[in-house]
Amino acid sequence: QVQLVESGGGLVQAGGSLRLSCAASGRTFSNYDMGWFRQAPGKEREFAGGINWSGGSTYYADSVKGRFTISRDNAKNTVFLQMNSLKPEDTAVYYCAAACRFTTAQGMVFTNCDYWGQGTQVTVSS
């Protein structure tokens, strides 16, 4: 079992930056591929970024590629999402996920994750 707690959300102006953190419990954190997802009001939850257990491979949705960077610190059981050049359409609740499986096909990233955090709100004003 893994418990995930997100932090770092808030209100930022368009063009600004935020860094989200996800602290994980459990000693097997370093075994898990991790992901960040987001859900905007009235929309389905969507994949934002993913990282494999070692940090050697990363995955991004086209909508955030070049602006968001996912990273991890296995010694601190933490995964990060650095978000730059934020846009109003990035406004959403952001969720951390663990024990993910990522597959890519036709330029898309398909995901399946076992554990989820409670989310942190990110609001980008125009």
C-alpha cells in the first residue's frame, strides 16, 4: 500500500510557474513508476506526465510538453512536477499516482496506475 500527499498548488498568473510535490509513504517507492494527472472542472481526468522508477524515462502529454518537467528523488520518496509558462487552461486539480504502467502508441501515452493522492488545486489567472 502506498499513500500519496500532493502539495505546492495555488493561484498563479498566466506565464508564471509552480512546483508540485508528491510525498509517498512506503519503502517501495523507488520500485514504482509515477505519474501526474489533472482534472479540470467538467472534464475527465487526463494524463500530464510520467516518470519511470529510476528517473531515466519520462513521458508527457502533448499539451504540457516543453513546459512541464517531472522528476523524482527516491531518497526522499518524492516526485515533482515543475510547471512553467502556465496557461489558464492548465487550471485543474492535479493528482499524483503511483505504481503506474506507461505504454506509448501512435504518439500517445496510455496509463494505468494503482494508487492515487487526494489532489492539489492549481489555478492560473489570465
